[in-house]
Amino acid sequence: MDCNICRVQKAGTNYYYCVECDVTYHKECIESPLEISYPTHAKHTLQLCFSSLRGVHQCIICKNRADLIIYYCALCDIYMHAVCAQAAIPFFIDQPKRHDHTLSLFPRQASLTCNVCALVNKLHLTYVCRSICDFVAHSDCIHVPQTIRISRHHHRVSFTSSLPLEKWSCGVCRREVDHDYGAYTCCVCSGYAVHTRCALRTDIWDGIELEGVQEDEDVEPPFKGTAGGTILHFSHGCQLEFKTSEVYDQEKFCQACALPIYEKNFYECVECDFILHERCAEAPRKKVHPLHPHPLIQKFTHVEGGFSCQACNRMSNSFGYECLMEDCGYNLDVVCASISEPFDYQGHHHPLFLSLDPKEEPICHICKSTKVQKVFNCIEFQCNFIICFKCATLPYMVKYKHDEHYLTFCRGDEASGSDWCELCEGKLAIGGKEGFYKCNECCTTLHINCLLGPEPYMKSGETPPKEGGQIRVFLQRNKSPSRPICAKCKIRCAYPTYVEMRKKMYYPNF
């Protein structure tokens, strides 16, 4: 039950219940004294206040948001839920899975390094072993789970009290892991380790203890082979034939990612125009992605006009990955879902890793945008390269129907005064934010949107309208000799795709 005051569920607590309003309150929240003392903050008393008067804060004990009635120290700027601050504190703890001996409360602030998380935190309740082993653990580290699955690794990881004597790097934050303290390791990958606190982050771990739980059975593969050498893909009812393209065909687009088919391997339906890139056809049905703690399942049909990818923020009506958890609603398109760590970006000479809680607002080195949530960054000394998902997932090399060579992606600051877009005839700004594509042989230059379109992951055809919608929306390929005139800007559309809207027609029944 959630307390109507602190909004927190707390097991083992007493509640008051209002029959008329059907709401509950923690006993501690109702009967909170105006001032209390806390063992690890004995120098100053904690005052009762309304959090709305002091902004939004986090409880230092349970790490949840501290709402409404809370305790705080004005001098140290710390906050606690009333139910957390007044919870009974055990003087002794027995936890055989974590330590062989009884642990005793250290009843004051202590600058002791926790053997479980390898951190010093004076505000955490600390327990010590009184025998000769000199074991120290924070109260919330004593009960850490033994076996878990994290989003940054494809195997389960298990807690170990120490590591072999060698150099270790955390698989999440990429910082050094001290071998003398606890960490999570993979029993399959011998060199993989993660800091305890990094592994237990809510955006890394799904909160499920897996000790004694059997591994999930493998999900059905994305396709099955046939006796004739073709395949049956889960998204299509007909047989797909493996082909290798030697000439760029501007009419062929992958049904999974909506990007063109260039001079590479692909699968094509023997009966219709359904096509998949080889890499898209082989994409797994289920996967764990470093951006999300829950498993994702591949979907090939989307309603309500498509979905917004939560990595790059682009719209897509192609294949995507959706969170298996009910009411989670997390979506990735197949291109963003295909990226993992380390990420080898063709435009950079070092491997890239997902940034974790950057101290400063990240700025993508390609598009110069600061409105990015998740970015890849280079961890090499003094490199500082950062790239957002929107730029990282742009094709690095593309084909253009009027050029026999591949065009290579270039940053906006690589533009020269002589660069003009061949389609829209607009001049590329020197030192601009927008990247572009350029042929190194012929100097053919194109804006990204002019070559791929503003929404490159949207397939052509009718987009399913929202329920009750009176307008039919079509995404059309711009293939006609005379380009259509945009109803908004009154200029002929230079993009490879455009949106056409038609009013629904209703005919009476006679």
C-alpha cells in the first residue's frame, strides 16, 4: 500500500486507514514529532517540514523521491521520509550469504569502506564484524541480491566478495574495480566485472533476484531455413530468397528499418516485394539492450501511426523492439536496438561507450545538440568525443541514384564554401550543425534530409489513423518528374518522401 503522505510503500509498517476516502497513511507519517535525531547524523537534529516548501528531493535512506512530509537537516541539506527516519534499527544482523559472523551496528558516523560496495558513506547505517575478519557493510548492502541480470551484459552476473589479483574495469561506468572488495562478475565471461552500486542502479537492473531461478528458454529464432534454400521469417508468410545486389536499385527498401537496399546481401520474397537486409532478417526476436533494464521483444506491426524511438526520438512505422513489462511502453527501432557496447563508429577511431550520469550537459559532436538524453562517449584520455543516437544511427555510407560511388557522411564543420546540395540547391553553411553526405570522387554533396528524408525510418504507404480520425495520411515516395508543391511552404518538395493527406469518403447505404 502507498502512504498518502510520503507516497512510499514500506513493508512491515503499520498504517492508518480512512474508510470514507479509501486512503492509507503510515503510522510514522501521522505521528511524526517535529524534531528527531538519527544515529548516522547525530551532530544535528532533523526538522519536520513539507517538501513542497523546499523543492523536490531524494530520501538518503531508500533513495526514493521525498514528497510532502519529510525530515531534513538545513545545515547538511539531507532529507528522509518520516517512515524511513523512524524505522526500527536492529543492533545485530545475521546474513550467512554475505558474511559468516554476526554483524553489529556501528552507532555513529563512520568513514569506513564497505566491503560490499567499496564506498564510504557516513550517512548510511554501518555494520561491522567484531571478530578478527574486519568486515564492514552498509545496512542496505548486507542484503544485495546474489544473482541478477543487468542491461549492460548478455549473461547473468553474480556477487562475489573479492576478485582475483589483476586489473579490472567496470562494465557499466568503465572505472577501475578494486579487487579487494565486492563486485558482480560473469561466470561465462572471465574478464567481466561490475561495481556493486553500478549493477544495482534502477536503469541497469530490473530489480529481480535470480538466484535459484532457471535461465529463460531461448526465444524462437527470427527465421527458419527450408529445403529449397529459402527462409521463412516470422514477420512474413512467404518464402524469402537470399540475394546479393551489385547495382543500387532506388526502388528497393528494407521492410524492417525502411532504409534503402545498397550493394549488399538481402532477402527478397519470391512472391511479392517484401525485402529485408541480411542484418535485419537476423535480428533476434528477444534481446536485452543497454538502454533499458527489461527484456525487449521484436514487433513488426504497429498501430496508431507508428511509434517514437526512445533512443533517437525519430518516428518509425517499421520493425521495432517493445518492452515485455506491462505498462512500460518502452520502444526502440531496429537500428537503435542493434547498437551495443562497445560501439564502433566509422567516423571515430576509438570504441565508444554509453555515458553514465554526465556531470555536464552532453553536447553531440555531430549535430551540436544538447537536447539528448543518452549518448555514446569516448573514454580514451583527452578525447571527449560524444555522439547522440540520432547521429550514431545515420548510415555512414549511402548511395545516390546520380552517382556511381558511395557518399560518405561528413560533419557540418567539414563543409567548405563551395559545397552545395545537389537536390535543393542550397549552400551548406560553413561550420554548420547539420551533417551532410559527400562523394569523395565526384564531390556530389547532399543534405541528410534531402537524401534520406526527415523521417528515414518511416515506410511509404498509408499510416493507420487514430481511432475516429477523419483524415487518411499517406507517406509517398517522391518519384514523379515534377516534384509536388508543399501546401505549407509553397515550395516544390526536394525530399525523397512527402506526406499526403486525404479526407475520408463515406458513401450512404442504399
